[in-house]
Amino acid sequence: MEFWYKFVDLTGGNNSVSLWLALFLVTGFGVAIWQGFFTVRKIQPRGFKWKTFRNEGFFAVINLVVSGLVLGGLTTYLVSSGFIETRSGPITWWMMALEYALYFFAFDTWFYWLHRWMHKEPMYKYIHKIHHYSTSPNPLTTLSVSPIESLINGGFVPLFLAAITVHEQTMMLITPTNIIMGIYVHTGHEFFPRWWNRNWATKWFITTTFHDHHHRYFRYNFGGYTTIWDHICGTVRPKFDADFERITTRRSKNEKAAEPAT
Ligand SMILES: [Zn+2]
Ligand SMILES: [Zn+2]
């Protein structure tokens, strides 16, 4: 009992016990709702495999060490020898948008064509296969790539900056884009609403389901940031639209079922 009194004292006295109990219950409900939120958004409900996840962890470490050293060294060299320069000083928002858009669409083009190239033999076997261990991606899949593939994709940024001098403010947007977009398309959960893929203004921006299905079906959906090149070249998976509807409808049905009856 002495322990209990000490515990009560530590947690703010007798009156606070009910507060802590309430907090405990609220947290419990919060976690349950949070889990439910993710469960209904899982693109491949039974896709996760621990063995694949473990392999991905192994390759992620190798990739980070090797490509980090090479890309870091290359960038340092290009900066110190004056090949890469950034503009400092004030910048208008439209200039920043223009510079960023240039990077965004240039990288998307680079990624699409080299990705398709890496799906041909022998490149697939020696380079890209590691990234395809997971047929149902999770965020770790982002990093689970051959260091050679990391250099091919990551090498775009220093090359782009050597060709075009952008402002340092735009640089701060460009730098995290690759990793954020990488994690986003590999979350394994679809967070966008059903109308996203129907609306002509939004459907060109990649959804997680789009890339998730690249991992599941291999031969379609090669885009990295957008679906533009896939639409132009006819490489969008024919059943993609129908599957996107099904996945996002499953969620709204579940949410309706979870709503209390009125
Ligand atoms: Zn691929
Ligand atoms: Zn992927």
C-alpha cells in the first residue's frame, strides 16, 4: 500500500487519480480510433510480411551508407569547385514556384524513363530487383534500393543544380522533396479521397495506390511524382481507376458503418 500512496503522491495526489484514469481511457480510445483510421486505409490489407521488412532494413542500411558517402562526396566536390551555386537574396513567390516546378517536372521525367529502363534485363536483376522485394510497400521500402539506383535517382539533384542556378529559398523546398515523396508513395495506405482520381485537375498527381500497384503488378505505373508520363505512354494499369474506386469506397463504407445511428 505504501507504494500506492507514493504513486498517488507522485501523480499529483488523491484527486488526480480520476483524472489519470480518464486520461488513460481517452488515450485508449484515441489509439483505437487511430488504428481504425489506418486499417480502413490499408491498400493491401494482408500485404505486410516481417521477413520482407527485415530484408528491407538490411538493404536500407547498406544503401544509406554507400549512396550517402558517394552523393555527399559528389555534392561537396561540385559545390567546392563552383559547379553548383545557389542565388542568395530576395525572391518573389512566382519565381520560387517556377524554379520548383522546373525541378519537379524535370525529375519526374528523369525518374519515369530511368525507372522503365531499370525494369529491363539485366538492369532489373542487378539494380532494381531489391526495391521490388516488397509487393506491398511500407515506408521502409523507400530506402530499400540498390545504392546504384539511389545514385541514379539521387544524382539528378546535383546535375540539375549544376545546369540551373536556383535560389537558396527554392533549394530548401527541393532538398526534402525526394524523401517526402518517397515515403508518401510507400506508406501502404491511401489517404486521398475518392474524387482525387476522377478530377482532371488532381488525377495527374501521384497517389499511394498508384505506386503501391506498381509494386504489386510490376508492369505498370512507373511515375514518381506524377502520372503524366504513364498517361502519355499508356502504361497506367488498365484496372487502376476501378481499383482506386474500390479501395476508397471500402473506407467510406466502413466510416458510415462506424458512425452512431441517429
Ligand atoms: Zn519498379
Ligand atoms: Zn517503390
